[in-house]
Amino acid sequence: MRSHRRPITPAVTATVAGLLLLTLVVWPGSPAPPARAAGVGSLQQQIDAGRGTISELSIAVQSASNRLAQLESSIAVLERRIDPIQADLDAKRSELIKIRDELSAARIRLARLEVFEGHAEALLARQLVSSYESDRPDIVSVVLNATGFQDLLERLAFAQRIQKQDVRIIRAVRAARRAVAAQATRLGSLEVRQQAITAEVLQERNALARTRLSLERQRLAAAQSRDAKAAQLTGARAHVASLQHQLSQIEAAQAAAAARAAQSTTPSGSAPGSSTPVSSTSAASAGGFVFPLPKDAASPPSSWSPDDGVDIAAVGDTPEYAVCSGTIVLHGIGGFGPWAPVLHCDSPIDGYSYVYYGHAGPENQLPVGTHVGAGQVMSSIGPGIVGISTGPHLEIGFADSSGGPIGPSSAGTMMSLLHAAYGG
């Protein structure tokens, strides 16, 4: 049965429009649409800049970590060298201690020899003085002064003993002098050896200490640099997360405002440009997943080919539909051209939350931050060659939060969803 409606007069229309405007103004957390749109664009720019900063800081942190790892490896190598160097130092210290003991013994022996030499020289001096003062007789005098043969023998024996004693004293003095000279020479060589070993030990020890100190300073500087970059990276990530949270709040407010506007202005139908899904004659769907192109404009399923996502050929400027209800969060990714949108679905699709539309063109593009309904036109096939491609087509697949394709591992899931939606 057809219902009879009263015509909506201009006055009524004006009244409804005024009430809607008043509702948008006074509704908590709902700023005016132009300011919100500007805020969305500014936030998205800040988020993009923040992601660039995060990427740069991540590279810097990785570089500092690599430098720190190299320095720690060098320190480990130095530590492994310490054992043989320390063993050599211990051996030289032991030799040094032995030399010091020998030096001490040599000094004591030298002192004794010097005492013996002094005693022998004093005895020899007294003997010479005694011989000079007593006018010791020669052999002829002994023979002439002897009173008999027995007395002669005794006098000759005495003279021979005196001569032998003098010879022994002289020999002892000479031996003592040679021993003193030899011991002094040994003492000097030991002192030279001691000085050489001491210098060698100090040189090796100081070189090792300098090398270790230099490496430790470099390691400390690298660790400080890495920690500073890591702190900046943490701050940048927190800042981007805060911006994304703000953006999500604005998008939610926009969606709520759009829903209220739709209810207020189109009580019996959908207003043009609203997020109401297109009819089933425009796009097929299956299980809440909408086919991204008009069926009559897309190439047949037999020609679809898996890539990071799924490639579907279509003529340029063919409208592209949102496969789910969600928010456009990015434009331009990788080699897919500057207009390639990334859609964040309100509810995950088989565990994936982001969908990218590669090689899109400027026609029908909606701005970043726009919330769309499943099946709503949100972009179009790029005319000609857009990004890295050989002609007009759509590459659709699942992405991560940065817009990067997840890759061939998810292409099979996307292919199954497309077949089901196309045949629905």
C-alpha cells in the first residue's frame, strides 16, 4: 500500500536544518565539520611525519646497537688477549723477583769480597813495611851468618817460608780483586736486565690499559647514544599513538555526526553522498565482505592473479567500493601510486584489519579520515599506468597499520573472499 506523505515545505526544511546545526554545535565532543576536517588533515600530517621520525630513529638505534655490539666484540677479543699477556707479565714479574734476590745476594757477596780484599791488601802492606824495616837478609847473608850446617838449613827453610807466605798473600789479594771485579760486573748486568724487564712490563701494561680505556670510552659513548635514540624513539611512538588516538576520536565523532545527519535529513531514504552501502546491483557481497568493483566492469575470476594481494583488471576510472565499513587512514603506499587508499575496517576480516587498493586514481577519492560504509564508492581504478604497473587494474590485499602489504601469505584469503563476493 502506498503511503500518503505531506509535502515538506521550505519552512519545515529550514527548521530541521536549524535544529541539526544547533545539535552539532552543542553536542559534546562534536566541533564544527570544517574545523574537524582541518584537524583530521593536520593530525594525519603529524602522524605521517611522526612515522618518518620513527623510521629514522629506528635506523639510528639499530646503527648505534650495531656499533655497540662491535665495540663489545672488540672488548671481548681484548679480554681473551689478557690471559696470555697477564701470564707473560706474571712470568716477567717472577723473573724480576728472582733477579732482585740475585742482586741482593750479589751485593752481599761483593761486600764480603771487598772486606776480604781490604784485609788482604792491609796484610800485604804490613808485610812489605816489615820487610823494608827489618832489612830481610838474602841467601848469601844467611849462609855466611850460619854457625853450622843445621843452623844453615833452618835459616834457609825460614827464608823460604817467608817468601812463600808473601807469594800467597799477593795471590790472595789478586784473586780477591778479580772476584770483586767479576761480582761487580755481574751486579751491573743484573741491574741492566732488571731495568729492561721493568720497562717492558710497564710498556705492555700501559698499552693494554690504554687500549681497554679507549674501548670502554667508545662503548660508553655508543651506549649513551643508543639510549638517547631509544628514548627519542619511545617518545615518538608515544606521540604517534596519541595522535592516532585523537584521530580515532575525531573519526568516531564524524561517524556519529554523519549518522545523526542522515537520520535528520533523510527519514525515508538515503541522502546523496551518505555512507549507505550501494545496492546489490552495483556490488556483490558475501558474509559482510563487499566486492570492490562493479561486477560488469571487473575482469572474470579466471583472469585474477595473486600478488601481494589479488590483481583484477578493469578500465580506468571504474569506481572502487569499500569492502567493509571503516575509515580511510592513508593515501599513497609503496609503488601503488599517490592515490592508493588504505581502509581500516571497523571489524577485522578473517583477522585482518587493513585493506589497500593499489594503483587507484584521483577520481572519486575521499579524503583521509573519512568513514565509509560497506559498498560505498571511495576511489577508482587509475587511468593508464599508476605506480609500478602495466595498465589499469586494481591490486587489493591486506596491509599492516603502516599501509605496507602483508604479502603473498594473505593473498589466498583475499582471493577466497573475492570469489565468494563475486558469486554472491
